[in-house]
Amino acid sequence: MPTKSVPTLLKDIRLVSEERYAVVEAVRALVNKSFKPIAEEVKYGGILFASGVPFCGVFAYKEHVSVEFSHGARIDDAHGHLEGSGKGRRHLKLMSLDDIKNKKLAQYLPLALAAAQSAG
């Protein structure tokens, strides 16, 4: 079965929730503004981002959007917003567009990329 394209996944998210769609699009815009080059791929039901190495993804759920960091356990979480307790992954749970700023996503993204690069 072929993998969904990014536009198809976005269309599906928008059909379910306009608010979740807006958050996912804002996360994508921030990632695309922050890194060059950036690649997007639909995998595991979300959009994965890579800039040389895969480093994070955005996933829309019924009640929130999650930004997952593949090597989030390696991030020094000075802001205290990361969730999760497994060996590797951590995430930011975004309930609204305001959470992108309030939970300092822009500051976590370069940390996530550095953590993925150092894990390589």
C-alpha cells in the first residue's frame, strides 16, 4: 500500500479538526523556516522532518497535536515542557496555536536536531 502524501494527510487532518490542522501547519511553517534543507515524509501516521538526519515529527490526535523528538531524552530540558519518560523519545503536547510559543517549540527544534546528530 503506498504511503500517503503530506498534502493528503493534511487534508485528512483538516476534515477531522480545523484547529488541529492549524496547529500542524504552524509547526510545519516553523520547522521549514528554521532549517535548510528540510525534508518531510509521512510515516507512523504523522509528518516526520529531517535535516540531514531525522529529528522530529508532528502528529495530530483527537484532543491535541504532539511534536515528537526522536532523541528527546538527550535534550537538556531547561524549560521543563518535554513530556515522556522512555529511553529515547520526548514530546511536546500542543493543545492550541498559543502552545507553540508558550512551550517554546522554536527553542526545542535546534536542540532536537543536535541530539539526533550526536546520536548518529
